[in-house]
Amino acid sequence: MPIPRPSTPVWGLAALTAGVLLTGCSGSVSVGNADPELSSDKLATTVAKKLAATTGQPTPDVTCPEDLAGKVGTTTRCTLTAGDGSTVGVTVTVTSVDGGRIDFDIEADDTASPAPG
């Protein structure tokens, strides 16, 4: 008798969340100016790629509502949306700035929000 398996989007989000929570994740981006700031689009792309690389899952859909200022301790909240519509909050915190290079940590929330509807 076959063993039932959860659908791929549900499994993907669960694995992604567990992987991020267990291993943590860091990123780094060079922005090349005196007052470094990472655009919200580039931040979302970088976070998605780092999460995918850390968990071994496909690149998730991540959105970030604001640019990330290159100042140690600055945080912003992004949202990861899984294929089934459920979401997980992701906190990005600047850990160091070296010239135009911004290093940051990425941490997903403990629980996901179900898809609307």
C-alpha cells in the first residue's frame, strides 16, 4: 500500500521553515556607495537565494517592503510565500558594514500563516 505524502508546496514550506530555523542563514551584498543601502527588490532576491541554498529547496517567493539601510543593527521584515499561499515572516538584520558591503542574518518565524480563504 502506498504511503500518502503531503503535496510539494506544503512539504516545501515545512522543510524550508525547519531548515532555516535549524541552520540560520546569512547574506552579504556589495552595493558600492558611501551610504550603503540595499533596494527592497535586491534584498528579496538575495534572501530567497540564500534560503534556497541553505535548505536545498527551490527558490521561494520573497517580498521585502522597504530598502535595507547599511547600518549595523538595522532590521526589516520580509515575507516568504509558499506555493500553497501560506506565508512565513522573515527578519533580516544587518550584522556588519564594510564600505559598500552589507552583511546580514536571515531568520524565519517559528510558524507559518495559512493561505487566505
